[in-house]
Amino acid sequence: MTMAFASLRVLDLTQGPLLVAGNMLAKLGADVIAVEPPARVAARRTAPATWSAFASGKRGVTCDLQSEGGRTLFARLASTADIVITGDDLSGDALPLLDWDRLLADNPRLILVSVTPFGEDGPKSGYAATDLIIWAAGGPLHPSRDGERPPLRISSDQALLHAGSDAALGALIALAARERTGRGQKVTVSAQQSAAQATLSIVLAAPVGHEGYTIMAPTQKAKPGEKRVLDLSGSGVRTRRSKWTVKDGFVELHLAMGPAGGRFTNNLFAWLHSIGACQDRFLAWNWAETVPAQIESGEISDDDMEEARADVAAALAGFTKCELLEVSIRHKLLLAPIMTVADLAESDHLEARGVFVDVAEGSDRRRVPFALTGRLPESPAAGAPALGEHNAAVYGELGLGPDDLAALVSEDVI
């Protein structure tokens, strides 16, 4: 099969999780070239698993952009490229040293994708950050709390994976525009904005009647006669309890109410009642239509809600994650197992789809996530490149021979 983007050349200057942007394009068939300084990039040293996973499928060259010779060499390489992706982790300075206006003048079809922590303009444009800062600044950190305890962060860095995915999509949108106009453009991605867009509740608020919705949940109970503030988004961001203990771990289940998700909670209590696991009165509740108003009026009290949650908890505790997944599919529930890394590695479904593949990386074998989609043709599985592994091949395509490369090596350019 013809690769979806086999004619595209992408130069990837990113590090760390941002490598995912070029990785996605490589899986679509693009010739993605990771450009590193002659000294190993930080991703190789500090996050070898990240490098193995997200540099897989790419070719690799070295080029010292700190030197004039390196910048000249990169300019020659950029004149042959379709896309350049740049983003120096979370340093706040995604475009060091290179004359991007000159590169675009030399190659008007070039698409430049830049990822920074807070965007390239505004008062925070030059700020550095960390993964945790991006989550805090973007909004998703606040709802990741358990009751009144402080928010909890995801154990491994995730913010730049969102930004990198947005960068890959932005590059493809710019590519579609180039098909119409014949010209490239600059695409800028703010990691903070990518994190904010990952907050589902904000996206769904207005369509279900919550104009002016804020992610900040009330910290105090409503006073007598005061209208209760409910979450009708279906996202569960304000749900008092959405993680439930089961036989072999946890499942995610939101007792949704209102038009966005209430019908699924009706399905839940219908199933619970069918197995004798909930009180008759809970079966009569209509979470889609009447429960919100009943809560706001006080007809359904906090104690009533706690009793309903207790019935759910007692029932779910008797099942495994896989058993509940089958129940969820059969009865149309908004329930999903919370998978561990071991669960993913042992998943028959992921194995059947070829999500994990074994690739050669030097003398070692690595098992890396590879499948982007089962529908599009993907590039052959290849491990992450060794440092400068493809210097001769890539620079040879520019007309440089062995003597030229030897001279660049002696000058510490490559």
C-alpha cells in the first residue's frame, strides 16, 4: 500500500514527550528526520524509554545549531523539507539561533511548527515551565483531587504529549492549506492551551445549558433555600465519587445527571436492580430529567445520594474490571476499567491491533507502542536511530560526499 504521506520530509528538532508529534507523522509514512546536536540529546540520557518510543520510525542526523556551520547545513536541509517541528521541552524558548524568516524565504512552502509552554506572545511568552506547572496553568489539575485533599498529578509527564499531538494536527491542517495556496505557514502551539482543551467539562458546558460554567466547584454546601450548583456536563468533574473499588483494581463511573449523561445512570440502576443490588426507590429516579431539580429543591438529600452511592459501591466490589466492562457494553453504562501498565501490556485487544511491536535499536530489542490506527497504511516498524546513524544517507541526498562529511566531523558540526 502507498504510504499516506510518503512524499513528506519532516525535520524534528524536539526533545522529550514532544517527540510524539514527529512520531505520529512518521507512522503516517512521512520521512521524519530527528536532528540532534553531536552530543546526545537529553531524551536519550534522562528518558531512554521516551526516546525509544517516540523516536522510533525516524531517521537520525547530527547537526550543531550552536555553530555557524551547523546553521548553514541545517538551512540546506530545510530547503528540502516540508515541515519543521521545534520545541525545546518546556524551556520557554522554542526557536533558538535559527533565522526562521530566512528559511521561509528560501523555501516558501515550508511549514514551521513551534511548541512553547505559554505561546509566543503575551506576558508569559518567555516563561519556562514544568509538566506540573502546565497542568496547573491549563486547568486539568484542579479537578484531579479526592474530596478536600490537594490535587494529584499523573505519575509521568503528559502535558507535552497533548501539545505534541496538537502540533502534529496543526502541521496536517497547514499542509491542507498549502495544497490550496501553494505556501507554507507558521503553526504555534501553546502547551497551556492544549492542556486546557483536554478539560472535557468546559467543552461540554454551554451545549447542555451551563453558560458561564466554571471548573471551580463550590467549596461549601448550599444553604437552606439556596439553589444547588450541579454538574450537568456529563463529564463528572464535580462528582463526589467516580473511582470505584472492584475485585482487581478500580473502575471509572460517573453518576451523571441531566441531558448529557443522565440516561446512562438510569441504565446503571436498572441493571443494579435486575441483580438485586439496589433499593426500589433508586430505580424510580430519573437522572436525565427529574433528579437535578429534585436535588436543587432538596427533595433528594445528600443522605439519599450517599445511600445510592453505597448501593453502587457494594455491587461493583463483587466484580472484576473485565466483567464490568462486559456489563457496561451490554447495558450501555458510562463505565470503564482503570487500566494499569501491566493491564495494557497484557491486553489481547492491543496485541491483536499491533499497538506494541518489537523493534531493533542498535544491538538491543525494544517493545514500543507503534500503531497509530488500524485504518491507514503505516510505515514499517523501525527502532529509534542511533546518534548520527543516517548522516551519510541524509546529507548524501544534499550532494555531500565522504570527504565533505569528514570535514564537518572535524569541525564538530555533525
